[in-house]
Amino acid sequence: MKKIIPFVALFALVGCGQETVPEPNAASCAPAAFQQAISELRKEVNRKAFTEACRSFEKAQQMRSWEFKPSSPDRY
């Protein structure tokens, strides 16, 4: 029993050290905030994941925005 406790404590400490990728939104994907978030991420995998998430977020925003354009008047 005494040998198990140090291993459990070690695994708990290792799990707490994982960095989280910021959630993509308008604020975190803005150019200044994006550069800051990328510089704070230590792992290349997390940088790539955040970059792709921001690209996907921006594409979704572009698809949702639209502008009403009236059709041309009929000439009968």
C-alpha cells in the first residue's frame, strides 16, 4: 500500500501539467490575441491545433455573414 501512494501522486502531478489550447472565438482569434496565444503555447501540436481551430472559426463566421442584395428589376 505504501508503494502505491507515491505512484498515484506522481501521476496526479503529471496530469496537472498539461497545457490547454484556448477556445477559438472572436477575441482569441484577433491578430494580437492570436499571436500572444501562439507564443504562450509550448507544444507545436497545440500551436497547430489552435491555428486550425481559428481558421475554422473564421471560415464559419464568413459563411454566417451575408448581405441582402435585391434582384434586378424585371423589364417586361
